[in-house]
Amino acid sequence: MMKTRSLPVTPDGRYFVVRDRLWRCANPALSSEEREGLVGELMKARREKGVAMRAGDSAAREKARAAVDDAKRRLGERGKVWWTDGAKDWNRHMVRNTPYAEWHEGLGRST
């Protein structure tokens, strides 16, 4: 996962927080080479989606959207969770509505 600024990551390493919302982190069990390759695929698909949208090409946009989804699933950011303890997936939930609320409040900042 590439970030240009430091974002808070939950103590269990499952989520990072952007604008008070939880987003699932990539699977830490992926090798750095595998993660870099998948991030490269993700960025390529996002660029292709933008090109298709600007061109008004809905077929190409849908193909690129599917490629984005595939890369995110292979990274572990979507789909089946990568942890094995049976904990609920809080991806895309507002942090205040999750078990991470107290931790986030303790940060003393809005992210």
C-alpha cells in the first residue's frame, strides 16, 4: 500500500484510517515483491479507468474497474479477510461505529 503521508493504522494492523473511515490494509503475509507487483497492477488499472472515463468509453471503464477490483482482492483489501481469528470485517465503516472507536479517539486527531 503506497501512501504519501502517514496514516494511522489500527493496533492489530488490519486497517488504516482516512477521514474517520476504516480501510482494510493489504495482507502482510504477501512478499514485498508480490505486493509491489499487485500495487503496480492496481495503479495501471486506475490509470486505464481514468483514460476510459475521460474518453467516455464505458466498456473500457468497466474492464478497468474489474481489474482494479481484482488487484485489490489479491492484495487482501477486498473480499475474504486475510486474518484467521474470525473477527468481523469493519472495512469502510466509520471508525466511531466500530470496536476501534476508543483507540481512534485516543489519537486526538481527525484523519
